[in-house]
Amino acid sequence: QVQLVESGGGLVQAGGSLRLSCAASGRAFSSYHMGWFRQAPGKEREVVATISWSGAGLYYVDAVKGRFTISRDNAKNTMYLQMNSLKPEDTAIYYCAAYNQGAGRYDYWGQGTQVTVSS
């Protein structure tokens, strides 16, 4: 099992940037595929970006392609989400999660960090 803690959220104007971090502890972070998700008020949680255990496999939802970059540093047990050119519609609680290959789902979640983009 792995424990996850997000940080780096905040209030930013449209067009600005934030970098989210997800610090992991517990079992080997480097063995987990990881992902960033977000949930806006009144909406379902959606995947934002995912990264394979090695960092070679990347996925982005269309809405953030070209603006967000997911990365990880396995030596530091940390995953990142660099968010540029932020838009008001990016406002949400952002969660990091680790994929449980045995169960075939993202089973381990952080507590979330709020990102608010003002227009």
C-alpha cells in the first residue's frame, strides 16, 4: 500500500501557472502507475493525466493537452503536474492516485488540493 499527499494548489489568475506535487510513502512508489484526477463542483471526477511506473507512458485528457505536463521523480517518491495557461474551467479539487494492478483500478488516493482559477 502507498500513502499519497498532494500540495501546490492555490488561487491563480487565468493564464497563470501552478505546479502540483504528490508525495508518496509506503510501498515502492516506482512500481506504481500514477495519475492526476480532478473534480469540479457538481461534476464527476475525471482523469487529467496518467504516467506509467517508468515515466515513459503518458496520457492527457484533451482539455489539458499542450498546457499540462505530468512527470515523476522515482528517487524522490514524488509525482508532479505542471499546469500552464490555466483557465477558469480548470478550477477543481485535484487528486493524485496510484494504480492497483491486482485490482485493475486506482485504489490509493490523496486528500486532494484545491485549484481555483479566476477570470
